[in-house]
Amino acid sequence: MSEYGATVAWHLQRGTSFDYEHFNRDHEWTFAGGEVVSASGSPEFYGCANRVNPDEAVIAATASCHMLTFLSIAAKRGLTVLSYIDQPLGTVDKNEEGRMAITRIVLRPRVVFDGQEPDGPALEKLHESAHRNCFVANSLRADVRIEPV
């Protein structure tokens, strides 16, 4: 078992009002290693577009977990990966209960191998195994799909 934590901090800025449409959504995430991420709400909910929002973070974390799991599986199988680039796309919509949720995440990885590139079915099996073993994807209710580029 592993445990992880972070500090999420927000403070009302002096001299500003605290009402739904005007309070500042900017805040910080501080992680154990000292990394600080400037975060905010999504722009659709009065957040700052220049900061990471929780929806983007969940989508990026899902893609990152899939990538790291994929790379581990490839390494264990003796495959050399030269690069892995993903541009995931997440959809926020109403779920079955009528609540706003991340309902779908599409991973679009582009993987370049060092000469021994697996064929289509073998690459698909690598991604299926990575998806099955990605603990972030296993924790989500969203539909996570992999569409290799």
C-alpha cells in the first residue's frame, strides 16, 4: 500500500468580495517534493485559463499513469521506446445521475520505438495491458479509451 498527499491552499484576497461570480478561484497545490502548481477553477466556472484546473489535472494524471504503465510493460518485454507523446482529451458533461462529471477521457498516444516496433495487434495489446494496470484509470468512473495515433 502507498499513500500520497498534497496541500491545497486558497485564501480570500484582501479587499475582494466573496460571492459566487467574483471570488478568485486561484490557489496552489504543493506536493511532498516541494513542487508547487498554480491552479484555479476552469474558465467556464470563473477560473483563470492560465492555471491548471482540476479537470485538466485528472485528464493529465490519467494519461501520465497510462504512459508510465505502458513504458514499464514495454521495458519488461525488451522493447525500447524512444518517445511517447499523448494529447488526451477529456469531456465534462452530465453523468447518469445528472451531475457534472468527467464522463470520457480519450488517450491519443503516439509511440516511437527503436526499430522493433510491434505490429498493430501487438501494440493494441500493450495499450490494453497498460490500461488494465493503470491505477488512476482503475479509480475513475469516466469512460477511458485509447486511440493510438
